[in-house]
Amino acid sequence: MTLIRCKFTFLFAMCAGVLAAADVNFNGRWDLLLTNPNADKAWWLEVSGAGTSELKGRFIGFPGGDLNAINELKIVSDELQFSFENTAGRREYRAKWVNGQLQGQMTGPGGPVPFVGYRAPVIRDRDDAAWLKSEAIQLFNGKDLAGWTGFGNANDLGWTVADGVLKSAGKARNLVSTKRFWNFELHVEYKVAEHSNSGIGLRGRYEVQILDDFGNPAQSHGNGALYSRLTPVVNASKKAGEWQTMDVRLVGRDVSVTLNGKSLIAKQKIEGLTAIAIDPYEGLPGVIELQGDHGAVEFRSIVLTPLFRPTAQ
């Protein structure tokens, strides 16, 4: 009897070891591509402690745009499982590790939504003194939407151009540049309406928030923040209805943001996608995105200066 018990314990331990070894494949940061027709979002997932008793996770996607800790997270029969619940209902997420990728699906309100997860790439570019400026590019010509597109009917994007100003009255489709960029400096002059907000998507992945928050404490959803990820050191916002100037520098994952002449974020590292993301391929050049679906906003200058590293002679 003792021998049988020992064999059972040994086999159980062996099986548990194999399962734990398989579970560790879920660890890491994942960029999630939604594969349903007409998908216009990308999600982000981080898993740590898989294969141990310290399983943890963070997620950006449904049910909202925040960086959410996953409170209900488990691995059952080689399947990663988690869920979120809000007033709209409960959403269930399931994913399996298959040949180095995640194959999964979200069910519940807004679903089903199938997705594929790719490991977030290592990006080696750093914001050091070696980067030089190329010729500046006027992304907005002050006349029309040349160089921009959006999701849906191009004739019904909800944006207008008049007197050299690009305007969204709110509930417009997000605008997307037709060209893609890697490392760059971006100069934007904008005006946000009272109680309104917008955002600028860097490479179509990382949102710098635009918000009417004059006089409020700096916070991770405030004007000039890297939305839900990086908090400005100070609130430098002007009052709603006043023109403001924002300068953003992005090299690899290193981002700097200056608002109205004050440094808000200085060479801080971006961990991953934010809620504005439409493109999960973090290792490739991406678009500039203007958020128009939240509230009234105006732009009068959008200038991008590509950065390059000189090649050795």
C-alpha cells in the first residue's frame, strides 16, 4: 500500500511539473490582434507568475480603456482564462498557447471576438544623443484631409477643414495618417472644447491624451499623459477654448512630452499598447492617429520630423 501511494505521489508530481512547465509559456507581454471582420482595435496583455502560485495579469481592451489588473485569472487544462464584469455584463476571455502565439476569444457583450496574441518585441532603440532630424513633414496642409483617412466612409468621417483649422465636433471617426513612421518628433497645436477630450495615437498604438482639465491635479488620464500608463509631473493645461502646443518625441519605446513649454514626461519607457491602439505590431512603423469620437477638438498645426541614426562610414 505504501509503495502504491509513493508511485501515485511521484506520478502526480511529474504531471504537475509538466503542466507548470507548459503554463510558463503564457508569461510575458502580448500584443493582441482582433481577427473579426472590420476590427479597428488592438489589445494588450501581460502575464507573470504562470507555472507558480503567483499568477498575475494586466490587460488593456474591453471592458474599457484603462490598464486593468486582472483579478480573476487562472490556467485550466493549458488554457488561460480571465473575465471582467461591468454594467454591460460579463466578458469571458480564453486563450491557448499555440506555436509561440496565443489563440483566443472573448465572449459576452460585444462578442464573440477572436484574437491572436504576438509576443511584444524587444525594441533596442533608445533616446540618446545620436538621433538626427530629417526634413519636417506637414501632416495637415490647412486646406483639406489630404494625407489622412479613417474607418468607414471617407466622405462621412465627421471632420471639417475651414480657415486653416481641422475640426471635429465630436462623435467623429478617428483620423489616421496614410503614411507610417518610426522614430520622430511631433509638433501639434490644438484647442479642446469645455468638458471635451481627444488624443493623439503614436504609431497607432500609444495615446497622448488631450483633455480639458485646467487647474486639476496631474494624473494618468490628464492632458499630456500617456493614457493610463505615464502620469505628467505637472498639469500644464490652458483653459478650454485656448490654443495649446504639444511636442512629443518618440524613440523606440522612450517617449517625452512637452505641453505649453513645460516638460511633462521625459524619456520614460512605454510598456505597451494603450486603448487607442489599432495596430499591434509594435516593432514596425505606424500611423499617427487623431481621436475624434469623444468630443469637440480643433487642430491647426501637425508637423512630424522623422529621426534617424547616421550610418557608420
